[in-house]
Amino acid sequence: MAVLFPLCATAKEPSLDSLEKLFAVSQVQAQTDIQIKKMSAAVDAIVNEAVKKQKLTPVQLAELRRRLPDFSKDLQKITREELAWNKVKGAYLKIYRKTFSQEEVDGLILFYQGPVGNAFVNKLPQANEEAIQSSLDRLPVITQRVQKASAQFLQKIQSTPPPK
């Protein structure tokens, strides 16, 4: 087997120290913090959407508006606590150890320590944000097409004769 897959047989698992260094130079923790903020915003959006679907009296609606900011802060706190670096770091180490060899980690460290890698780390959040927004801009077309395809699918199902 080693003859057929020599790289697999000789690929050395990265050391914890090298992964720690990679996390530092690639700013994995900072990227995680950005994801926490995005997740918090997504949770807020989900809650707000769920609230809109509730049939509330004017008094209940006023109470909801009064309490929602504090509730939102509580949900953001839960998200921050559950996705805190000290809670997810172990999973990241396991994933990176399984995914990358020592040689690849060493190369990534060199890349991120250089000017191009540094620019990549600093510009990636903005590029990702724009890519996500570009995808979201397609959502109305996707929704329309999915609704049309679903209607056609259901029509075919409904027109299927019963088994004899």
C-alpha cells in the first residue's frame, strides 16, 4: 500500500505547536469572532421572523418590543459562550490535524507570515461578506424557481393515476 500511496504513508501529522502557530498567523480566532457576530445577527433575524408570525394583541406587542432588546442580548451571549475560542479550539485542532500534514502546515505558516498571506487574512472577511451578499442577491430568483419546480412536481404527483 505504501508503494501505491507514498505520500499518505509518509505524511506526518502536524504538531500541536505548529497548529497553534498557524492559528496565530492566520488569525483563526479573529475569524471565529467574526463568525460569532454573524451568527448572532442570524439568530436575531430568526427570532424577529418568528415574532412576526405570532398573533399578538397590541399590549403583548408593546411588551415584546420592550423586552426584545434584552432577549436579543441574552441570545447573543449564549452564541458567544457556545462558540468561544476556548470551546471550539479543540475541534479546530482535531480538524486541522486530520486535514493537513506537517509539511502543509509549515507551508501555510510561511504563506501567512508573508505579505501576500497577511493581505489574504486581512481582506478575506470583506471578500467573504461580498460573496455571501452576492449569493443572497440571487435568493429571489432561487425562491421563484423552487416554487415553480415544487408546483410542477406536486401537479405531476396529483395527476398520477391511482394504482390498480
